Amino acid sequence: MSGSRMKPDTLRVRQLVDVTEEAGDMVSLYFRDVQCSQALPGQYVMIWVPGVDEVPMSLSTIGRRKVSSVTVRPVGEATRYICDLKAGNMVGVRGPFGNGYTLECDLPLVVAGGVGAASLTPLAESLVTRGVRPTFVLGARNEEQLVFRERLKNLLDEGLVLATDDGSCGFKGFASDCALKLMDERQFDVVYTCGPELMMALIFRSAEDRGIQVQASLERYIKCAVGLCGSCAIGPYRVCKDGPVLTTDQLKVVRDEFGLQRMDPSGQAIKVDH
Amino acid sequence: MSQLSLAVDIAGLRLRNPTMNAAGVLGISGPLLKRVYEGGAGAVVTKSLGPVPREGHHNPTLVTVEGGVLNAMGLPNPGADYFVDVIRWLKGEGVPVVASFFGATIEEFRDVACTLSDAGVDALELNCSCPNVVEEMGMLGADCLNTEAVTAAVKEVAKTPVFVKLSPNVTDISEIARGAERGGADAITACNTLIGMAVDVDMRRPILANTTGGLSGPALKPVALRCVWEIAKTVDIPIIGCGGVTNWRDAVEFLLCGASAVEIGTAVMERGVEVFGMVVEGIRSYLEVNGFKEVKDIVGLAHET
Ligand SMILES: Cc1cc2nc3c(=O)[nH]c(=O)nc-3n(C[C@H](O)[C@H](O)[C@H](O)COP(=O)(O)OP(=O)(O)OC[C@H]3O[C@@H](n4cnc5c(N)ncnc54)[C@H](O)[C@@H]3O)c2cc1C
Ligand SMILES: Cc1cc2nc3c(=O)[nH]c(=O)nc-3n(C[C@H](O)[C@H](O)[C@H](O)COP(=O)(O)O)c2cc1C
Ligand code: FES
């Protein structure tokens, strides 16, 4: 099946039209897909590699000339396998799923940690299209890990703030520290963030103190992706369907879990450690 | 105001209305189950709980197909012991809880039932019909004698009503229902998913990691209605209909075939947890418009000659 009448939750197989290496071992996979080209920034797809796994990946490009992409950081079996794929290979795609970010804001601060930039870069592009220029903190362990640096520089110029844990480039320290400093120096009405959960939890608390609205893109264990199995629960929310982006009001409800605990694939609570 | 009541009594379990979530749909998390109750369900049903934690099958565990979905979650669950606190929390929040459970042997079924019964659930739902773990557990529920034996063992320790949930993947479901009734079942839930599979023509592979999975959603409804119909003709205990209920009309069809209540699963995908409230409101209007006073009045009506 193909074409625009197909429902997004229907699985289809797409050929990779391009595979590019990004900073720090990350890889972007490009494919043509009508549903993905109509996605909202912050939505994700399930990428299927037969015999290996099916894993959630944010859309890192939405519909540029009908070509969309995901950007993958190799951390385990499935992601390593996906990072070795070549142009011409095929992957299964379900989605786009989830809610995505809401674009209403005047003075946005965007804080990306590591591969979190994948979902936030299309957001920044949409904001710019709407005439809003975000301040974008791109954080990583070191300069080599700064993903989408050129793309964001071209888009935002002065609006791009680089932060590295080791100080090899830009602000020296965590992206969250950099964000806190900016929140003290300048005026913002919304903070968008995606990255390590401990970083996002810190940002949430600081923004809450300052009365700034937060939109944070969360990760939980995704199985069905359509809101049925409950595997991705955080409090009363399903990350796969009600999320992945939770707002300040929702984050307040899940204060006891956000940055602290999540469910493993069997449904037992385990500690959030990064 | 009319005297209309939506409350139902299933083997002594009194519910504010005849809807529940189907086992395995949102049931792995206490707060999600509470949301199901707030969405309008009469009671909530937990994920099927076993004696030890299970991660379930690898992804892909679910794929949409024409008229529904195929799933092969593989019974992921944190174990009955772990869930005791979740059940107590739900009870503390005022939510009626049905605990779905399974085991690999009759002893395991009994032990798990004992744990959950002691945790204070309102009813137990014995799942001897999951199609996705056949190799590991055997299809206990596919055999009338086994069903009777496992039901009887569970009834010995249960302090609450026991529903026995049956599989449609059998030659004669009413035979199995009779076995459950002989074993002492207080009600029958019919039915679980139909075994199916999906293949992708580009990958030339089965899509689910488990190859086969259970079909649920609208495509299952005619089969589930037939199951309820046949069981209603065979046993005297109440039946809970399950399979493809998406709106009030589907629910009323099940009631007319002989179900006293319905469970709703796959419809949550499209309609959210609000589906329970919508179905309940639809049943209310149906009763009102047609001059019935309570749900019981239409249970099994389609059988009358
Ligand atoms: C909404 C969402 C969007 C994401 N977007 C991206 C992205 O754009 N780029 C990127 O590189 N990564 C992204 N991830 C994370 C990515 O899905 C995991 O890194 C990947 O699933 C790991 O699989 P693995 O087999 O390589 O690793 P494993 O060794 O299996 O696991 C490594 C870690 O990944 C987690 N993980 C494994 N399977 C899943 C699953 N099905 N759902 C959620 N977490 C899982 C495990 O809990 C573990 O913490 C996203 C996750 C979510 C929930
Ligand atoms: C994602 C998913 C998980 C399920 N898990 C269980 C389970 O743990 N135990 C069980 O008895 N049935 C399970 N089922 C089957 C449902 O309880 C129900 O019998 C079936 O889906 C038919 O109802 P529906 O068409 O309303 O979904 C599951 C179904 C789905 C879709
Ligand atoms: S992954 Fe199944 S409900 Fe979210």
C-alpha cells in the first residue's frame, strides 16, 4: 500500500534513499513517505528491521521534498544494526505517532541534549517558518558529538548556543546549566526540551520556579505505539499516544516519576539513570 | 427523571454499568486503570498476571490489519506479587478491580489466584486462552477437562467470583464453557483473540516477531457474538462479551446475544478511554428509547422465539 489515504498506523516498507553520517557516530536515514511528510515536529515513527526489533525514532526531517528522516544514536542491538544500513536497504515504518510539540510561543528557548536534537531541529524550522526565532541550546559531551550543528547554524545563526560538558566548544558544562543561565539573563515564555531525562527534569524544575511553560519529549518503553498495551505509562499518560511531549501541567502530575522512575518491559518500576 | 438503571450484577459483583476494559489493554499500570474508570468503565481489568515477571515478546508486538489489530505482546507483566500494591492502591481510590491472571500449571494458577484474591480484588478472570504463549504454556483452555480442573483448583482458593475467559480458537466453545461451569466458574468471558498472522510483501517476512498473533477489533466481533450466543445456550452462569465492541450498538448486540456486560479493548486505540462513557451513554439512550428499565431486561433477548 502507498499513498496519502493510508492510515499512519499501517505498516509500510520504505527504501532508504540516503544514509548520512552525523556527528558522534549518529546516522540519519532518509526515506520517502507521505504520512511522515505531513507529521508534526516531535512526532515519532516505529522503525522495523525484520529479525532484529522495532524501535521508536523521532522524525529528524519532515517532508523536505517529500523525504523524511530519522537520526539514530547507536546504543544497543537494534540501533547499531540500523546505523549499519545503507542506501537501498529497506525498513518498515509505522506512524507518525504521538502528539508533537505545540508551536504557540513568542520567546522560545529550545534545549537539546545529545540525540534529543533530532526532534527539536524540525521544531526550530517550523518556528522560524512562523516568524519566531528561538534561542537553541545544543548540548553534547564534546564538540564531536554536536549533531546538526551546521543545519542549526544556517537556520538560527546567533540564536544557536553551543554547550559541551568538557568545554571543547561553546559553554562549558551541561546543557541544563547553560539553559539555567540563559533563563536568568533573558526573557522566555516556553522551554522546549528533549534529551537525557535527568537534564529535562532539572530544566522543568527551574522553568517551573520562573513560571515558564515547558514542553518536554519523554522516552518510555514503546511496544504497541497506539495506546493499547500500557507499556509506556508515566502516571496516567501514555508516552506513545498522549505524549511523547508532556506539558508543564502534565509534568506536575507525574512529578513523582519524571526523572526518577520508569517501567521496564515487564512493567516493574526501575530507576531513571540518565 | 426516569427510573432507568445501568447497574448490573455479575455473579454477585455489582457494577455501576456493564462495561470494563479488556484484559491487557492499559492494565499494566494503576494510574492508567484509574483513568479507564474515570473514562466511565464499570470496573477495570488488570493485565494478565503470572507467577513471575515476564518481559513478553520482542517487537514488533502489534500491527494493524483490516478491521482490527494483531498483537503478540507475549503476556508481559510484573508478576502477581508485584501487582498486589497496585491493586490495593486502586481499591483505595475506589476503583472496582478484576484481576486477570494465568499460570503454566494448575498449581501456578491456584497460587496466583490466591495472591490476587488476598490482595482484595473484586473478581478474578482466569485467562487460559492467550494464543501468544502456546509453546511455553500449552493451550490449557483448549480442552474441556483441563478447563474444568483449573477452574475447580482456582475456585478452592478464591474469595471472589471467578470469570473464566475462553479462546475462540477451538472447535466447540460451548463444550469448554460447560467445563468451566462444572469447575465452578461464576461467569464466562467470551472471548479472547483469534489466532492470525500478517506478512509483508516487500520484506517477505512475517511482521510480528512471534510470527502469529491474536486478532482483535471489529473483525473479531461476529465471531465473538457467535461465541456468546452458543455459550448462552449451553450454560446458566452470566457471560461477559468481548471482541470488537467499538460503540453502544456493538455492546447492545452482545447483550442481546446473552452477555450481561462487555469488555472493550482495541476500540481504545481510536476512541481513547472516553469510549467507555460513550458506550454507556449509548446503552442508556437505547434502553430509554425502547422503554426498558435496566440492562438485565435486554440480556439474551435475541434468543426469545
Ligand atoms: C518517542 C521516542 C523517540 C525516540 N527518538 C529517538 C531518536 O530520534 N534517535 C535515537 O537514537 N533514539 C531515539 N529514541 C530511543 C531509541 O528508541 C532507543 O535508543 C532504542 O530503542 C534502543 O534500542 P536498542 O535495541 O539499540 O537498545 P537496547 O540495548 O535494547 O536498549 C537500550 C536502551 O533503549 C531502551 N529501549 C529499547 N527498546 C525500546 C523501545 N521499544 N522503546 C523505548 N525505549 C527502548 C531501553 O530501555 C534501554 O534503556 C526514542 C525513544 C522514544 C520513546
Ligand atoms: C494489546 C493487547 C493485549 C492483550 N492482552 C491480554 C491479556 O493480557 N490477557 C487477556 O486475557 N487478553 C488480552 N488481550 C485480549 C483482549 O482482552 C480481548 O480479549 C481482545 O482484544 C478482544 O477484544 P477487543 O476486540 O475489544 O480488543 C489483549 C489484547 C490486546 C489488543
Ligand atoms: S506503547 Fe503500548 S500503550 Fe504506549
